[in-house]
Amino acid sequence: MHVVIINGSPRVPKYSNTEKIISSFAKGLSEKNVTFETYAISNRKTWDIIRDAYIKNEEILIALPLYVECVPGLLLEFLETLPQKDEHTRLSFLLQSGFAEGCQLRCGEAFLEKLPKYLGVRYGGCLVKGGNFGIRILDEEKQAQATKPYQAMGRLFAEGDGFFREEAKKFTGPEYYPLPIRLITGLIFKILAKKMFQKAAASWGCQVPLDEKVWEIKEFNDFPKK
Amino acid sequence: MVLIIDTTTKHIGKRIAEELLRSGKNAAGFEVIDTTGMHISHCVGCNYCWLKTPGVCAIQDDYEPILRKMSSADQVWLVSDTHFGFVSWQTKNIVDRIMPLVTMYLKFKDRQMRHVMRYHHQPDIGIIYTGEGDQAYLERWCQRTALNLGSRSLGVFSESSKKEAVSCML
């Protein structure tokens, strides 16, 4: 098997969480002697090359971050440039997000399930996983830890059944967090996470509160709360 | 205020506005933004609007005035062509870049993690589309998008049902 892996993130690979995930996933492919080539759509100048790889190969995997419940606008634009192919080509997806629960990614997954039909190709399943927001800001060792589970998914994909196996479905984790976890996490958000985010922001040069109302036009905030 | 953001190649926003005027029911006022000729980039996912310049997008193009209007509108109607049964990439770019309206802070609402809104007021969202839109999917996506803004979906209407859409406008 030879897989064309397309990073559908608008971020340049250096800062892309999806890219880190792809690296780990590809290690799993290599362990099973599956070869691959990787591309990233963030640089429009490479779109002709990526499209050519899409046309010439039959095993395509698009890895992407969830952007407002679906595919990022830039990836949609790229997808519109792809020609129709036939069912000899299989198109699979790896959909990742910042929000951790499975339920957050289902709307995006539903779009991806139907997309191959529009392109005339076969659907190879969608690996769905949240909780990836901070990967790019971790040091190398922690990045490796955070993305290691994707290596196992690379090995699984190498076996040829796309992402239809039970292991791939379980990989998502909980659809919703149970109430005790929500209560504890909610408390952490209120107390610790705010300080943590503010600290991270300070390291990026931010000098204002993260909930700053920059357009503090009086009437905006005079609206009754919904 | 009703804000109609038209990215369609047929510029149907104008006709929707005419229909709204004819209906004589628009008390809240409206504005049509036709994005033809505007430079509106895709979201690059830099997270600056959350962590470096909270509430401000790092991309300097024609988008910010639109976002300001979206933020103060009562209703935002996305008027879009469709591809793959979904909104066009031009409309998706407009939606992807609403991130300055939410903060990095998180909370649980209705069992799900959500971002805390930056402003108290959020617009409700509706879609009017041309072409072969996947009605059921667009409705689902519109509801989820509104959920992200802490608001509600106004519904999804094909171009031929624009009168129904207009009847939902303020």
C-alpha cells in the first residue's frame, strides 16, 4: 500500500497540530512497511503538485482540523479544484479538534462521510479525535507523548480496512464527559485554566485580559443576555 | 438589525433585500454586504485573536468591518452558493473568521464544552443558498454554528424559498 497524506490545515506545517499528528500516524504506517508521501495545502503554490498526487494515486488520506463544525474554508477551496475520479480511489479522513469530546466532531464527520461521493471516489472512513489544541506549544518530548496514540492508528490503517474497525471508532473516546468530570473540569476552567491561558498569552506578548471587549461600543453590551 | 452577507455569483442578496422591502415588515433595519471584489482571506488558525491580540484578527483585509457588523446585528443571513451540498468556501471563510467574537475561556453548556463569548450580544444565524444544497446537512451545520455563538439558527432556505426566509427576518 502507498498512501498520499494531505494535511488540510491552513496553518503552515511548522505550527500545525495536524502535521504533528500526521508524523506519528506515518510512523505507524512505516512499521507495517506501508509507504507514504505527505503534502500540506497551506501553501497554495503546491496545489498543482498535490492535485497531481491525488489524481495518480488510489489511497488518499486527508488529515484536517475542525473549523467551525466542518472543513476549513481553505480546504473547501482546494477540494473544489479536484477532478472527478472513480471508485478505485479510496478517500479517508483524520479529523481532529481542540474540543475534546467526540460529539463536537460529528457534524464535521457527517460532511466528510458524504464528500467522497461528490468526488466520485470510495469512502475509507474517518478517524475522529479531539483534545489536540495545545500540541504545537508542547516541547518535543510532550508532543511525542501526546501524538503517540496516532502511531497505533497508522498501524491499524496499514492493515487495509480504512477507519472502519472497532479500534478506530473507540479511538475517539467519550462522546460526552460524565457529570462528575464536567463539574471538575468546569471548576478547573474557572480557576486554573484562566490563569494558565493568561500566562500562555503573556508569553506571546499579550498584555490585556483574554476576554477584553475590544469593540466596547456601549450598545453592544447593553443588550440583554440570552 | 438584519445583516445579509452575500457571496453568491448571482448576487441574489439584492433580490432578497427587495423582497424584504416589499414585505414591509422590516422594522429593525437591514444591510446587504455583497463580498464581490472584497479581499477576505481564509482563517489561518494563528490563534492570535484568542491569545496575542484578544478579539482582534491578525489578518489585515476587508473582513473586520464585516465582523463588527455581524457582532452588532440581531440576525446574520449567509447567502451562499453551494458545493458538495455545503456552503461555498467564500462563505465558510467568513464563518471561520468569527473566532474573535469568542474567547479562549471555556465552560460546559448543555453537556458540551463551549467557548465563553466575548460580548453579551450574539447574532442569530440563517442561510439562504443557491444550487444543490444538502438541506438536512445545512440545517445541522447552521444549528451547530449558532451553538458556537451562543445564539440560535434561523433556518436554512433555498433560493426558491427566499420568501419564507424573508418572513423570518425582523
